[in-house]
Amino acid sequence: MRLVRLRLLNFRQHADTFIEFGPGLTGIVGPNGSGKSTILEAIAWAIYGAAAARGTNDTIRFARAPGRSRVEVELVFTLAGHEYRVVRTLTAAEVFVDGGTSPVASTLGGTTEYLQKRLGMTREEFFNTYFTGQKELQFLAQMGPAQRGRFLGQVLGYERLRVAQERARTRRNELRHETEGLRAGLPDAAALRAEREAAEARRVEAERALGRAEQERREAERALAEVQPRWEAAQRAREESQRATHALEIARREIDVAGREAERARRELDAIAAAEVELAPLRERLRELPGLEEECRRLAHLAGEQERRRTLRESEQALAEELAALERRLEALEQAPALLEQALADVEALRAELAQAERQMQEVQRAWTEEREKVRTRLDFYRTRSEELKVQIAQLRAAGPDGTCPTCERPLGGQFEAVVGRLEDELSDISRDRKWHEQRLEQLRAKPEDVGAAEERRAAVMRALEGKTQRATRCERAVEELKERRADREAKQARLETIREELSRAVEEYDAERHRAADARLAELRELERRAARLGAAVEARPLRERELAEATSRMEAATARAAELERQRAAIAFSEEEFAAARQAFESAGSRLRASELRETELRGAVAAAVEALEAADRALAAYEERRARLDALEVELRHHNELDAAFTQLRAELNARVRPELSELASGFLADITHARYTSLEIDDNYNILVLDEGEEKPVISGGEEDVANLVLRLAVSQMIAERAGHPLSILILDEVFGSLDVERRDNVVQLLHRLEDRFEQVILITHIETIREGLDHVLRVTFDERTGSSVVTVEKTPEAEVEVEAV
């Protein structure tokens, strides 16, 4: 296997990184935390998926990437003459072979399974073969003999035998407990057989009793069959008698109903004859009704017209009063336009006066502020200069005439007193000026009179302006009201003229007394009209009532004839209640006997079923016993097999451990000879997994630190090659992650040189380290740094120590 190129998109701290791997010794160099080991994690994640990554999908995504940004790793490597390209995301994965466009595997699980088969090793075997983790060489050296043996067994895959043996022992314990439980729960076989014989005897006795009950039921059925015809005949006779009696009652009710209906029809015909006599004079009196209705409508119209004219007169009076009030208000508003013009002129004048007052106030305030700041600034200067002079005078007096002047840096000699006196005079003048400025500053803290006068004048002008503005607003409202009042006056005058024009028109005189008399006569005739309508409706019903009388008479005659016939039929039935009661008692007695025999038969059938069920339960218990007995025998056989398997595993592990040490010693010795140029040709691992370096066939009692590092390295390389050969692929790549530990510079250089000598065995070696000094001995250098600004890792290719070319960074 050889790595070709790798791309990381939003994978942990790598926002967008592209790397090409070459043959030989490649160093991935960078400080701790820059993202070096993440490159190896991405390679493992591309091949083996989530099982090879730390954390969850959310922690894999680049921290500064948007929430649903794509996370992708693309890995290209060669294996057994073919090129494989793997593209894996959080939700999908694909594998392409030899530049093909169609994937040979296209799911997360399918991709992992396909690559595992191509590599011929699991994730653990892959890491233990091609990878050497951080500080693993030092870790191996620090192990005790027993720990080193367990570690070698684990990386060589022998740990699976221990896991398998533990599983076999777990199953053996389960079998032991299950057999003990089955054996303790087995019932007594003799007791089960005795219980079955008792159940069989109960079944036979129950079936005999059931046969006797069935014979009793058949005899009761025969007795019931004998009395049943007599009982059915008695029932039929009673039903016929009841039907005839019921039909006779119906016929008698029909005779009664028909008689009442005929009597009602006769009474209504008599009433119709009387209505015909009364209706003729009523119709004569109603001849004047149409003319009276017309007269009432005309008088009602005149009454409405009189009411409307009364309303118009009231509206006329109200409008006249409103117009008089409007005239008075208009006289008061006539001067509003002139007053508004004067008020607006006053407002403009006051605004100009206010602007002038504000300018004057700002000028005196600015003069006051400038003078105060000037005094404060000068006072600060005097204070600072006073302190400087005090310090200079103190330094000069401390140094004396022969001392070095802090200003000119030379002795003053005879000029000492003159210089000191001049500085003290300047200090006295400054102190006097400082006091005057402090008094002046205190005076300027209070507001000057001209500033107060300017502010008061501005406030007075503002109050006057506010008053004039309010007056102008009132005048504007008065002008608007004047316009509205004039328009209102014109509308009301037009309405008043319209009302007076309508009142001037002549109308017919209305007679209220005549109207009341006409309404009273109309109400009287309306009542007569309703009476005549009722009588007319009654007269029109004469043909209907005559038909109803004829139909009622016909129904009564038919019902009378039917009642006579029913009386004759009921007499011919010859039904007797005494005979009916005797037949019913005989039938009920036979039925009771049959039901008792059926109940007895049902009870015995239940007893037979219970006996059969008990027999079946006994059979099931015996079958369960035989099944558990057979299961117990099978488990005991399996338990013996697992005991034998445990012993075989123990023997196999001992034999493998005995064979692995010579094989590892042989491989490590070959590496040791190549690395040391045959200085040392043999390395052995004793029974306690101690590493022994042989010098000319003799154990070297004391080895240096560098020799110990070499021994641990060749042992790790031997383990890697042994696993790779067992996987079926030649080992062509080796990845070492921070294997230098605390080695000094010389020992680190030795390891690099050793790896160069192994290039015929390892075509591609990748070193991950934070140590800068190994760069000179590498074929390729990939530098990894962390950009604090973008929060991402940056990978650059260093072709020479002086030039770096950035390959890909975001």
C-alpha cells in the first residue's frame, strides 16, 4: 500500500487542505495542536469510517463552518497494482478503482467492508501494522516483561484467542448453570406416570355416567313428543278465539265511530241551512263598502299633508332663530382677518428679536468660557512649572557646587548660587502669578452679570413670542370659523326659502270629525264583511258535508253486518280455558323433565372434558419431562466439549507464544544487521520477553541508550512486517507518529538515518513530529501551522529550507 494524495474539506481544523505524498521519507512537521495527527485520522476515517474517528459527526465538522456544510475526505492510494480513490462524507461514501467513473462501493457500510476486504485486515490490524502511535517506542521500552508479552500478543492478533477462550469459558459457565438448573427442576417420572393412570380412570368413569344421562334425555324427549301435538292444538284454538274476539271489538268500534261522524255531518248541514238564510241581507248592506274605503284613503292623505305642513312651520321658526344667531356671530368674527395679519407681523418681529438676543447671549457666554479656559490653562502651566523648579532646586542643592548639574550635566562651581537664585526668583514670580490666576478662576466660576442679563432678555423675548404665537393661532381659528359660518348662513337661507315656498301653496281643508266618523263606519262594515266571509265558506261546504254523511252511513251498515258474522264464527270455535290449562301443564312437566336430563348430560360432558384435559396434561408433563431430559443430555455433551475447547485454547496460546518469540527474533535480527551495518547481527527475546542484543553470539550485558532505541525500533518494525505478511500484502508503508519522545539530537538523527537504510523494505515512510531539527534528513517536508485568524490548519510543502510553497489553505 502507498499513499498518493489526500484532501480534507471541513474536517476538524482543516477547512480545505490538499496533500500529495511521494516515495521515501516524508516529514509532517508542526507545533502541537496544529493539526498534524488529524491528517492520519482523516486517512483512517476515509478507509474505516466513524469507528476510526474521535467524537461524533458534530465534532468532526470544522468549527467555523456553517451548520450544514459538507464534510469530505478524499484519499487516493495504490495497492497490489491498482489505484483506489475513496470519497467519504458524514452521510455517504464511494470507492472508485483505476480512474473509473462508476463506484464499486457506494454506501457507508459497503465502502468500509469493501476496503477492509481489499486490505485484508481490520481497523485494529491496520493501525498495528502501518501505524506506530505517539511515544509508542518509549512506551514499549518502559513495559515490564509480562506487559510486553501481552502487548505483543495483542498487536499480533493473539489477543483474539484470549477473547475467544473467555467467550468459551463464559459459555461453559452458562452451560454448567443451565444443566444444574435443569437437573434440579426435573420431576419424578414414576409420579408423572401414576398421575396419568389416575386421569385415565377418571375419564372412563365419566364416559359411563354420560352414557346413562344420554339414555334419560332420549326418554324425556319421547314423552315430550307425545304431549306436544295436544298442546299445539290447544294453542291454535286459543289464538283463533282471540283473533275473532279482537276483530269483533274492532267492528263494534267502527260502528260507533261511523255513527258519530254521521251525527256530526247532520248538525253541520243544519248550520249551513241557517247560514244561507243570514247571508243574503249581509251582502246587501256591504254594497257601500268600496266607496267608503276610497273616502277614508282621501281623508288619511289630507291628515298626513296637514301634519307635514305643521312640521315645516316648526322648521321655519327654528331656521329663523339659527340665522339670527349666525348673524350675531358673524358680526363678532368680521375683524378676525385684520387681527390675524397684525398677530403674524408681531410674531415675525419677535422671532427676529429672539435671534438677536440668542446671538448676544452666545457671544457673552463664549467670552466667559474662553477667559475661564485661558485662566485654567495658564494656572496648569504655573503649577507644572512650579513643581519642575522645586525639583531642579532640590537636585542642585543636593549635588552642591561640585556636583553635576542635571540640566547641563557639568559642575556649576562659582555659578552655583547665581543659578540657584535665578531659579528661586522664577519660582517666586510663578507662585505670585499662580495665586492671582487661582483667585481669577474662582471669580469666573460665578456667572457674570452681562451673561445673566443676556439670558434674561432672551427668556423675556421667548415669553412674548409664545404669547403672540398663541394669539395668532386663535386668530387663524377665528378666520376659519368665519368662512364656515358664512357658508352655513347661505345653506340655511336657501333651506328657509324652500320651506316658505312649500307653505305658500294652497291645500284642501281637512275635516278631522268627518275622518273619525268614516273610520268608525268602515270598521263596522269590515266586521260584517268577515261575518259574511265565514257564512259563505260554510255554505260552500254543503256538498262535502252531504258526501261525508253518505259515507258514514255506508260504513256503519257494513260494520254492523261484519260484527254479526264474527259473533257466529266465535261461537263455532268451541274453545275451553280448562282444556287449555290441562294441556299446558302436561307439556310443561315433560319439558322440565327434558331440561333436567339435558343439564345432567351437560354436567357429565364437562366432567368427561375435565378428565380428558387432565389426561392430556399428564401426557404433556411426561413429554416435557422427556424433552428436558433430552435437553439436559445435550447440554452435558456440549459442556464436555467446552471443557475440552478451553484446554485446547490454553495449549494453543502456549504454543503460539512459544513460536512468536523465535519468529520475531529472526525478523528483528535482520533489521538490526541492516541498520548497524552488521555491527550487531542477532537479537533475541527470552521467555520473559526481555530484549537481548548479541555481540558475536554473546549477550551484551550493558547496552547504551541509543542501542536500546535501536532495539525497540527493530522490534516494532518486525511486529509490523509480521502482521502485514499474515494479512497477505507486502509492507510498503510505515507511519510513525511522534516516536522520538525525549531523544536527544544525535539519537533522533540516528533514527532518521536508520529509516533511510530501510527504504528497500519500506517504500514510503511518514514521520509526524513537532521537532524542527530532523528536516535536513527528510526527502519531503509538509509543514502544518494553525492560522488564528481563520481558525484553520494550513499545510505547506517545503522544497528547501529557504522556500515554502503553500499548497492549499482556507
